[in-house]
Amino acid sequence: MRRKHENAEELILRVLRELGEANINAIRRKTGLNYYLLIKVLESLVSRGVVVERRIGRLRVFATRLTGGQRTA
């Protein structure tokens, strides 16, 4: 399972770099990952500070983080 998680991280980060920022459904469509695995990996990335999350109402939007706390464009 650990290997699958690592591959999912790489895939999610690649998609976020490509899109700049995206909600869960957009990431799921681009990656083809299972919703629950996607949530688990995104929460791990956020807790480690690799990805930032912001909420717009009920919508959760994710983006990669550059060093210095800046989001990617």
C-alpha cells in the first residue's frame, strides 16, 4: 500500500503543478484515483506543508506550495 500512496502523491502533485489549483473532483478526473485514496493523500500532503488547502464555502481547493509559503501560479 505504501508504494501506491507514493505513486498517488507524485500523480497529484503533477496535476496540481499543471492546473495551478484544483478542487477534489477536478483532481480525481485528471488522475483517475479513487476518491478515498485521493482524500487520504491530499490530507497527508497538506499536513506536511507540500500542498495548501483553502475553502470556498463547501468547496475545497488545493494548490502546491513553493518554498517561502507562496502558492504556484
